[in-house]
Amino acid sequence: MGCGYDGGSGYGGGYGGGSTFVLIVVLFILLIIVLSTF
């Protein structure tokens, strides 16, 4: 269940490097939302 840093495992597999960037952005936004709730 990797984040795609290695270029193809987990959610990042088969989508290329672009989805890895999108995944990082989504996780960053979710992190901000979680931190803002506390």
C-alpha cells in the first residue's frame, strides 16, 4: 500500500508520476483539515 514514491506500488501503480503528485496534494489537504478540527 505504497504512495507511489517507488514509481508503481499501491495506489500510485499504473497511473504514472502525475497521480503521485495528486495523491500527495490530497493527503496534504486532508492533513490540514484534520489539524484544523482540533
